[in-house]
Amino acid sequence: MSLALAVLGGAAIAADTGPIALLNVSYDPTRELYREINDAFAKRYAAEHGRPVSIKQSHAASGSQARAVIDGLDADVVTLAVWPDVEAVAKSGLVRPDWQHRYDNGSVPFHSVVVFVVRKGNPKGIRDWGDLVKGDVSIITPNPKTSGNGKYSFLAAWGSVITRGGSEEDAGRFVAELYRRTPVLDTGARAATATFSQKGIGDVHLTFENEAHLEVNEAGGDLEIVYPKTSIRVDPPVAVVDKNVDKKGTRHAAEAYLGFLYTPEGRSIIAKHHYRPWGDNPPPPAAGTAWPTVETYTIDAIGGWQTASTKFFGEGGMFDRIYTQAAR
């Protein structure tokens, strides 16, 4: 059992019964998820420990959020989209180096996958990755230099070639063609959703499964989700910002807050918002439904984050070269 899970169910702390305020600095699509998590956790924590707790949320592109915390945004916890963003906060000295080992599953409480959102009736006939570069298909996806969603969409496209036996040259050509068809590169996932669903730009939107469901539900029948045959597994990690919680005296509540994501109640809320809870027999998104089957691979299949961060997204890396070519 992780430390935070033990804290959540443990004995009441200290004699202080004053209110606790936490700040969760997260990425773009998690607004709706954490609103419900926050309400449920606050009720449970107050009941178990006799102290009221409130949680404020901050949302933007994952990379921008990591930089904001490093620059002084007083986060108690970070719940970001990709490992490099949490690791950057750790390397700044704000988070202990062992952060991945402090919660189960490498501090990843839930998963997602990259899927396609298309117009009603799927007029372009988009079923799998190869269909994205046929005819006059136009693609919306956020900028991988700033967005965790954008990074995973890039890697899903790259991996769709590599994991099927293609060469890196094949993958490079495919991804270059994909970005040649991308008229807008928003900085974050939610802005890309608005570009596609509200502004009506593009034929297909590459996004996380959870964001796709929200987008389709709000579109009132004008959009549909398509699951490709294979996709990358999205692993958004979480961490307590040690330096901040020790300064503010909020460690107990912050650790319990992230531990709540692994509890049965937390996992049910996560599933309701179409994130896939970690662990055996994950609850379904709704009664009588099942998670759509999609063959997934992890970042390790294409070199791991240490390699990908530099090779694909570093200055002068593959994305810079591909996008420069695509823009010509």
C-alpha cells in the first residue's frame, strides 16, 4: 500500500482543526474530473480527520504548467499529462527524486488512449492511422512542444508506423505528412478541442479518449469517436510538490488527496469521466457499458521518455525538423 493510501485511512492528525487549502496544478482536459474528485475527497477528508479542506485547480497546457510551478506557482500537487513535465519539476528541487515510487503504478493512477474525433457520419471514412493522410483530410492536434496531448498524438502517429514494422524513415514521412495537413497548432488540448468542435476547422481531431467523449457529448450529435486499431497508452503521472507542502504544512492532506485517486470511490469517478483507472477490473464508464478495446503500446515501445523528449521534442529535434518541412 502506498504512503498516501495509508494516510487517507489512518488516524486523525494533530490538534489543529483549521481549514486546509490545496492547489492542484494540472493539464488542460482534467477540469471536469478534478471538480468531482475535489468535492468527494473534501467530504471524506473532513469526515475522517475533522478538518475542512478545499482544493483550487489550475489548468493549461502541461508543459506550461510545469514551467509555472518551477517559476513559483505554489502547487501542493502536480497532476500533469506526461512524465517529462513532472520530472522537470523534480529536477528543479521542488519534488523529491523518488516521486515515481511513492504511489502505485509508477504514480500513474489512470490511463487514456489517443483516439480520433470526426464529423457526423465520418464523411472522410477515417478508420485508422493511414486514413489521416489520404485525400484532402485536414487534422487538428495541439502543439507537442507545449501540450502533453500534442506529445502523445505525435508519438501515437509515429508509433503507428514503427510498431507495425515500419522504419524510422517511414515514420518520419508519415508524421511529416500529418503535420502538413494540420492548419492550426494550439498550445493546449482544450484549445484544440474548441478549434475543431466550435470553430469547425478540420476533418479529424487527435485527442485523448476522455476529451473526445466530452467533445462529442457537448456537440449534440454532430461529432463521433473513431478508435484506431492501435494507439499509444497515455500515462499521466501525479506527484506531491514536497518543498511547497512542507513550507505550507499541507503534506498530510496533499498525500491523501493523490491517494484518493486509487480508492474505489476515486476510481469510479475517474471512470465516469472516461479515464481508465489503473488496476485489475477497472470500473466501467457507466453501468452496463464496457471500455472499447484498442491494442495499445507504451512510450517504451518507441524508446521511452528520456529518448523521446530529446529526439522528438527538444530544440532542433525531429518535430522541429518535420514541422519546418511541413510548413514549406
